[in-house]
Amino acid sequence: MARIGVLTGGGDAPGLNAVIRSVVLAAGRLGWECHGIRDGFNGLLAPETCAGEPVRRLGEADVHAIGHLGGTILGSTNRASPLRYPTPQPDGSLRETDRT
């Protein structure tokens, strides 16, 4: 079975929930699993920094009534970068990891 992940990175913008809904519905029609990744690139690269479940499966019921909502149900950040992200340290602090 094919699986895809959806994340919203770079901050908030109008229409993100409508796009998420469209992706999830299209994936469902193709028989694919769709997974939402929370908090932009942080949820993908540093999932332990996310509040709640960093990756969760999304289905039609999850996106049925989100098209008109502002923001993004997945959360986003304009401070995250796929090349620089927070990494938890043994003492509980976070240190930025640079992958450039």
C-alpha cells in the first residue's frame, strides 16, 4: 500500500486546511494511506519536540469539516528549517542541529 505524508511548513497561509483536505480525499480515492505530520519540519525531523502525536493517520472523517477553518490542523512553524532543527539533549535541553 502506498503511503504519503503531509506537513505544513513555513508558517500559516490561507487555504492550508483546504489543501490538506484535498490531499487526504485524493489519497483515499487512490487507496493510499495519508499521514499528517505536526508542527512542520520539526514533526518530521525532531518528533520528540512536538506537543502530542507527531505523525497520525488522516482519513475522510478527520478532514470532513476543515476546509473553511483558518490556520492548519497540523500546526506549522516559520522558525523551523529542514536543515536546522532542535535536538533533545540528555539533560532535557534542546540544541539546534545543523545539517547544511
